[in-house]
Amino acid sequence: MLHLAIVGSGPAGYYTAEAAQKLWGEHVRIDIIDRLPVPYGLIRSGVAPDHQSIKGVARRYEAVALTDNVRFIGRVSVGSDVSVAELQGIYDAVVLATGAPADRALGLPGQELANVFGSAAFVGWYNGHPQFAGLAPDLTRGRAVVIGNGNVALDVARILAKQPAEFVGADIVGGALEALGASGLDGVTILGRRGPYQIAMTPKELGELAHLSRAAPRVDPEDLPPVADDATLDPGLRKSIQILRSFAAPPAPPACPFDLTFDFFAAPRALIGHGRVEAVEVERTRIVDGRAMGTGDIYRIPASIVIAAIGYQTTPIAGVPFDTAAGRFANDEGRIAPGLYCVGWARRGPSGTIGTNRPDGFAIVDKIAADLPAGGSGKSGRAGFEALAKARGLDFGTFRDWQKIDEAEVARARQGAPREKFVSIDAMVEAAGKK
Ligand code: NAP
């Protein structure tokens, strides 16, 4: 029997489990360990609450979770409750699928000012991640500045622009919905340090900005290259640019009280304020060999809240080699050390779609199969974990516990919403009947 531990129950974790099941069938036992009592990682806490169709993929993970040879172990933090070395002593292979849940630092003067957040924290807040439930962003007045030209910047800008009625069918948490409903913000500036041709925004996500009830996207036509140049672009980017062109074309309808303004060639240089952020100091850039070069032209944008959506990094785990510059585990195509692997964002950094993690999961299982003796190395697996948990007094959660939490969240949903998430671990544990 082969014993596999997968740390992290997001897409990369479940696709790895699926791949291991396909390859070894009855001959593998898989334990998926998560620090939260609830599974699915980025699907629950990262994917936008108004993108429910993307979250539907969790049903596929559930099918994997419900098979006999896969077990969910909730509320166990690898690195503090148990060490990676301990897991390696118990399992034939340990796969770190911990994603990239931490914000990359902006590294700007003033980043410590109040009402400045990274997107991991801000998205975690409206998605009900227990770590960020107490964030309490002040949305009561002024203007938001979102830094970054990726899809997370679009998610954040769209959520800030939406009215409560536009969240019907979304699983945004009640507290965030209330704060957004009472929002006194009058617009969002989306800052890109490079230009339209360098965006990391995809057409579907950009197109959504055209369908908001009170908000109008705006692009300065001067920022757009000549139309003829679009022919050189790959089809996806060309589509995105066509959408940006449509945002530049029509005069904004006067009825729109909320603008979503794209400010390209605009590199943030400092956050300004007394205690709380009041403005972003920006330097105009031009692109040289694909890089943003400052022009010396400095200006300020008023900002009562700033959200930096500039990418994520993996959280280091004690004893695991870490590539600090890249913000992920040091690895060679997923291999960290004998018996220790990483997969998904923890391997390659935060890129691609949810689906990109599926081939990643299958590839890492192929590597494990190539490295391990057939039939495993006689390690204790689940029995060993249970003994360790007992010795350490770890009262870990199960998939059945999650199902009870799930049922309770669905039962307490506001009208039209799929669920009302519990935003504290205590409340989750109570809903599981463990308190
Ligand atoms: P991303 O796609 O890497 O975009 C990060 C953005 O931040 C880039 O525009 C980058 O500009 C900018 N940036 C980085 N450092 C900066 C700095 N110091 N100052 C100013 N700007 C800076 O990351 P993401 O938006 O966090 O998305 C992560 C992944 O999740 C992506 O693969 C994304 O497509 C995916 N995602 C998908 C969806 C969806 O499909 N609906 C939704 C959300 C996220 P440069 O290009 O100049 O470096």
C-alpha cells in the first residue's frame, strides 16, 4: 500500500489526489490535510463570490473526497501542529499543495498606513476567510485605488463597484455585503505600471465591467496603441484590447455615478496620508523593452482606500527550502527533496487558471511514481498520523464535519444566496457539532 499526504485542499491538492487515485486505484491511501475545517482553498476563499459557475468545480473535488481511499484532515497546520519531517516519517510521499495565500509586499513608503490592504487580505475578507474576517476596511467615503492589471485587480474593482442587488446568487459574506451596501466610494482607479498591451486581464473578466448597474469603465483613448498594431497580438489579448477600446469610445453616460478608471503607464511610488491613506503618488512611465521606465512626471491620485493586487506568494513552512525571490518552495519541477514534493501555485507561483492545476497534479503523481518503490516503502500512513494526532492532542476535523458545516451554511443563507459562510474557525467547529 502507498501512503500519500497532500497538504492543502485547494484545486492543486484535489487534482493531485484524483491523479493518484487514477494511477494506483485501491493501492493508495491519500490524506488531504488543511489548516481550516473546510476544504477547497482558493475555490472557497479566492474565487470571486459572484463567479459561482467557477466554484462549481468543487463538486468534482467532492467526488474525489468521498471515495474510500481519500480522507480529509481539517484543522491541522503543517509546520506548527505537525512538522513536514514528521509527515515524511509516516507517508511514502508528502505533496505540498498549499497555494500562494500571502500578499507580495508593495515595498513602497506609506504601505503601513491604515486602509491599505493586499488583495489576499481584501479578497479573503469578502470571501469569509477566518484569517481576514476582522479586516474592517473603511469604504464610507472617497475613492479606491487598486494597484495591478491582473484578474484579481478586476475582481476587486468589480466587487467595489457593485450594488447589493448585483450580488444575488453570490456567496459574499453578510458583513462585507453590508459594508459594500453602505459604501460611500465614488469610484475606483485601476493603476497599471505598464500599458494596455501588457495587461494580465482576460476578456471575460474585463467584459463584465461593461454590465454593472451604476458603474462605467473608462479608458483614456490616448493610452491605446494604434488599432493596426492589434494584429500582432495573440487572440486572447486582442480580445481584451478590443474591450478596452470600447471603454475608451463612448462618452460615459451621465447617469453613472461611479467610474472605474484605468490609469495606464502609472507606477505607484508612495502612499501618502496622516495615519490613514489619503493619496497615491504615481510616476508616469513609458515602456522600454517591455519594462516600465519612470519619466519623472509625478502626480497624485486621491485615495481613501488602496488595495494592492500585485500577485501572491506561498507561505514558507519550517524545514522546507524556500525560494524567497520567487515566493514559492525551492523545487525542481515539483521535487523538493526525496519523498517531498510541491504542486500548483506552491510549485510554480500564482499563474494560470484553476484548470491549469489539473495537469500539474497528474505530472507530480507521475514523478512520485517514478521515484518510489512499487507498493510503497512500508510506512504507517493513516495509522501513523492518528497515533501522532492522539499523542499531540490534535482533535482534527473530518470530511463529515465539513458536510455538516456545509449544510449549516446553506441553511442560514440569505434569500437568493447559495450559503452564508461561517467566518470563524470556532463557528465552523460548532456547526460541525464538535463543541
Ligand atoms: P497577475 O495576473 O500576476 O497580475 C499582477 C499584476 O500586478 C500585473 O499587472 C503586474 O504588472 C502588477 N504588479 C506587480 N507588481 C507590481 C508593483 N510593484 N507595482 C505595480 N504593479 C505591480 O496576478 P493576479 O491578478 O493576482 O492573478 C493571479 C492568478 O490568478 C492569475 O493567473 C490570474 O489570471 C488568476 N485569476 C483568474 C481569475 C479568473 O479567471 N476569473 C480571477 C482572479 C485571478 P506587471 O505585468 O507590470 O508585472
